[in-house]
Amino acid sequence: MAKINHIVLFGWTESATDEQRAACVQALHALPGLIPGLLSCTGGPQISPEPHGQGFDYGVVMTFADLAARDLYLTHPVHLRVIRDHIAPILARVQVLDHAL
């Protein structure tokens, strides 16, 4: 079965502090090793000069071993805790795209 890339674009609220953003990024990048089948997480802030950013500030690409690993991640308690504690309080918008490698 093919590996899966899970691409997530985040747009932060205007009130999001640098500390909140940093904690969110740190929590996301700590997920590999905590969730089975999550092979890697890379990402960074929006730096494109193109006008198509549509208010997205940060993006991550997570690579999963397969669809089953991605599905486990979606409901995994550690992932849900990161959403609750770090992402949701500062999230204005989100866009997700998954594709097979």
C-alpha cells in the first residue's frame, strides 16, 4: 500500500501570539514517534511571494506509512489533544489535502 502525504495549511487568528504559534508548531513536529505510522512531519511559515496564500500562515506535510496509519492519526488521542490545546485556540482557517505517494 502507498504512503500518504497529509498536507495541512493553517491560518492563525490575528490575536495569536508568537508563543502560541511556537507551541503549536512544536506540538505538531513532536507527533512522529508518538503516533504509530506517522513517519515524518515537516513544515514552515508561508514565505511565497505569490498572491494565492488566501490567509494561510503555516503549513505542514506529514507522511504516513499508509491509509490505515493516517486514519489512526485522525482519531488518536495525542493528535486530538494537540488540536484542543494548541491549534483550536488560534485557528482562523484550515485546508487539508491528502495524496498517495
